[in-house]
Amino acid sequence: MANFLIINGPNLNMLGKREPEIYGSLSLPDIEKYTAERLKGTSAKLEWFQSNLEGALVERLQNAASQSFTAIIINPGGYAHTSVAIHDAIKILQIPVIEVHMSQVYRREGFRQTLLTAKACMAIMSGLGKDAYWLAVQSQL
């Protein structure tokens, strides 16, 4: 069975309320349910984790290194642009890590176009909205 860890960073717990014109009207639990429904009939098992704290994200990535995940899907939120610590934690992992962003970061503010964490990932998916998560998982099945 394929086992995926899906990590979400700061402010993603506010999806559905935060800038719906950019991120849509679905909450993170809605996206979790949507993703699970899209993957029904596959071997994918999904474990979701969200934190607004950089250290908690680093610790979850470090702990994942000793667990049996097929791949990790990460939306580091605003930390994508600033976190060397998350970048380094991703590099510890010996499994595929795919970074996802619901919005198209390259059509937004200039500071959002620098993705420090993505440099440690095998792939980046940007601008796919709610579909980013299940497509990232499906790419590793």
C-alpha cells in the first residue's frame, strides 16, 4: 500500500476564509476530503499534518525520515520563500518530496517567486488549486 504524508504550513488552516479569490472557498478539511475522494480506488493512504510553526514542520519532516512513507507532499505556505530549516529537513529524506502551491506563485508578488524549499524537492506543482494534492499523490503511485 502506498503511504503518503501531506504537510501543510502556515495559514493553510485558514483556507476558505483567506483570500478566496486566490485560494478558493474550500477549507483544508474540505480539500482533505476532496483529495481522498479523488484517490478512492487507489492504494493511497493519506496522513495529513498542518502547523503554523516552522519548528513543528521541521520536526514532522525529521520524524518522517524514520517512517514508511512512499512520498511526502508539502505545501510550506509562506515558509517556502524563507525557510532554510525546512529546506534542510527535506534534504534529510530519502524518498520523493513534491512541493505544491494552490496558487500560481509565478503570477504573484516577486517575493513569492523565490522558493527556497522547492530546491530540495524532486518536483513542484503550482497553480493547480485544490487538485494539486491528489495530482501530486497520483504522480507517485
